[in-house]
Amino acid sequence: MAKSQSSVERNVALCYVRQSVTKDENDTNSPERQKANIQAVCDAKGWIPEWYEDTGGHKSGRTVKNRPAWLALINRLKDRDVVALVANDMSRLHRKGWRVGDLMEQLNELNIALTLAAPGKGHIDTSTINGRLLVQVGALFDEYYAEDVSAKARDSIRHRRKQGKYVGRVPFGTQRDSNGLLEPSHEGAWLMPNGTFQQGQPHEKPYPDAIWRRYFDAALRAMELYAAGDMGIARIAYKLDDEGWCYRTVQNTPRVFERDDVRRIIANWREYGGLLQTTRARNRPAYKDDDLSSVVLNPDQAVMPVDLLEQVAKVRYDRTQKPRRTKTHNVKMIYPLSVLVRCAHCSAEEDVQKRTATLQGYTTSAGIRRYRHSIGMKCTSGTRSVKESDLNGEFEKVLDHLIVNPEYMDLMQRIVTKDLNLDQHTESDNLEQQKAEAIAKCRHRLERAKFLFLEGDISKDEYLRTKKRNEEEIAHWLARTVKTQEIIIELISVLGTLTNLKRVWL
């Protein structure tokens, strides 16, 4: 029997931890301090802590859309076992006054305590005017602090840009010097004899035959190959992989080059040339560079040869096609097994590279649809795509193995009936008897209700409710089938589904 609301023990405290910016995996001082304070409060109150943490990357208190843990906590507030919301201080919850007001109203409606764990804070009674006033005043100061820091940060960015200093994530293979300017990075990875990459330092060789591959040299090599003008970015990615160069992810993990990695490097030719940009490279398409002569690179701050970068810009502009404004074509191609099928060679190397190949489709110049794996990924397979007709043929073979011949349906029915020890005749007789008795009772109740209504002993609403309830029960019994019949219906349904699937796809 389910417990009533009053019998549910309220002893769970929703504990929230937030760090605005997490620089790296070692930047855990603030979360650990918050958790220690909150744990001490829960121990003193006898509450069971339930943790919600927004500590990775940028988690601003001015909004909630980038805080998944907070959104999960809000959904948990309505549960009956929650007794309190605990945070280190109010600024960890919100840095907007109106959001704090909404939160207090919600906590009051649910009778949930708001407790702050920082030294000198403690329990806040949000049900009183003094408690709400204290919280609102603190929220105003928190909001002012956040707005002030944001304004100062924007002013600092403008000032640094005026000085020619780079702001934001630096291009691949570079770093900031002591003056905030770009310079070649000394970071890289070791190319191991088995073809994999390993993080490390250039002076710490992990294996006698390992080769040091600097990230900046990889970026420079990509620029040189592109400036030659005889290879596209996909072939350049294959070439870089064949030569043993590697790319670095945002998590500072080395991996093989892909098509998009080369695109990112090429698109940052201005940054490598010492020019500061206010927009991301991916938002600056090459077809907008109508006059490359007006773009003057800065040789004093460039990290790559200026003439090389100018050639890269020219090749990139010549290859780019400006999109024409035409009507939208919402033609979507759906392929069977598109999620399940992938390159066998790439799958064999997946355990080594810890990566998963993805399928993509394209159309040849002859109009033939083909499948292929991710562009720009190193693979030992000589054939990098397969005809759509071949894959559809394999899919048809799978369906043929699943489709049941109708002439075997009777045999399957007998086998299932025997395995489940079902006696169709006995079961059918019992069901028909139950069905007849139940329907007779329902019809009898309908007649009685009609008589009472005509005599004025029951109201019209009560008569209609009785009529509806009994008619629904009659319909339920009429639709009842024996278990053997249900099995036959399911088998026929599966057969029809597979047959229709084959007809639709092929």
C-alpha cells in the first residue's frame, strides 16, 4: 500500500555547488570548499545530502540555461522527501534579483527550508518579511557584483585588442607570450612506433623510437600543403595522417587529423598573420573576402611566413563558391542501417584510437548515391565508400531472413501452443463463459439504471455515468481474446510489418 503524504519522511537536502569558471581539472578548490561546508551543515541537521554540481567549464549564475544540474534540482523540489535546499551562499544559486525572488516563492509554497552553509550564514526564514528582505538585499549586491565584473571584463577585452593582444582561444599550435601576443607553442605529442600518439614533453622520450611532433609544425605543414593548390582539405588530412602529424582536441588530447581540423587551421590564416579579429573564423566565409589586397598582415606579429599565408588566402578564395539565393530544397535521404553500419577497418582500430567512425552519404557526378565514413580520417581501407545498391542488397538479405512464410504460420502456432502448455479449446470455453456472464451483468445494470432514472430515483448525471461505465465494460469484454489468438495476431502483425518494411525501403 502506498504511503500517505504525511508518512513520508522528509530528510533529503538538495545540495547545490557551482563554480563560475573551471580553468582545468586541477581547479577544484572552490567546489571542494563548498562541499565541505554543505556536508557539515547536513551532518549537524541530520539530513541526507543529494548533490547537484555545475562545476565544469563556464557556469554563470546570471542564467540557468548552461546549468543542467540546477535545472535537475528544480525538478526535484516538488518531491515529498525534500526538506531543504542547501548552498554555500546565495550567489551560488543566482546572481539575478528576480530569479532569487521566484525561488523564494517556490520554496515557501513547498515548505522547503533555505540554508546557507558558509560561515556566518545559516538558516534563512523566507516565510517572514525580514528573511525575504535580507535575501533580496543580498541578491541585489550579488547582481551588482556580476554586472560590474562583466563590464570590467568587456572593457579589458577592448583595451587588450587596442594594444594588439590576442583575446579568446588561440589558434591551433600557438600560445600567448608574456605580452599577450601570439607565438608558436612548444606543445606536441609523441608518435609511437605502433602509430598511436602519446602526450608528453619534448625532453621526456617515452620510447626509444618515438618521434616528437609539435602542434605548430603540424599547422605549418597544413598551410604549406594547402598553399600548393593541388589538394583539398580532405586529402590534406589524409596526407598529414600519413606523415605522422596529429591534432589536439580542446581537452589537450592528441588524435589523428580530420577534414574539419584542416578547415579550422586554414580559416585562421589572419590570426596566424598577426591580425586581431572580432569574429570567429567559422563565421568568416571566404567568399566575403572580395578584396584580399585590402587585408594587410602584420609581419612583426605573424607566427608564420606572410607570403605563405597570403597564398593560402588566395587559394581559399579561388576555391570557394558563393551561395546563390535559390528556393529551399528540403529533400532528406534516409538510409537503412545508417546508424548500425560503419567501416570495418575503422572499427578494428577503434580500440586503439578510442574513436567511432560515422557514416556520411554523398552523390557522385553520375548521380549515384554512395556511403562512406568520416572524411579526413586515416584508414587502411583502399575503398572508402560503397554503392547504395550494395548496402540496400545486404539490407534486403537481412529482411528476407526475418520475414516468415505464411504457410508456416499454422506450424508456429502449434509449436507456441505446445511450448506454453495452452489448451486453446479449454481456454476459449472459459473465456466465452466469463465474457457472457460479464456482459449479461452489465446489461442488467443498464436496465436497472434506466428504470431508476425513469422513476426519478437517480439523477440524469448519475444515470449517464452508469451507462457510460457499463458500455465501456461491455466493449472491453467483446474485445477480449484468448492467449492463443493474441499470439496469432502478434505473429501476423510482425509478418506484415517486415513485409511492408521491405516494400518501403526496396
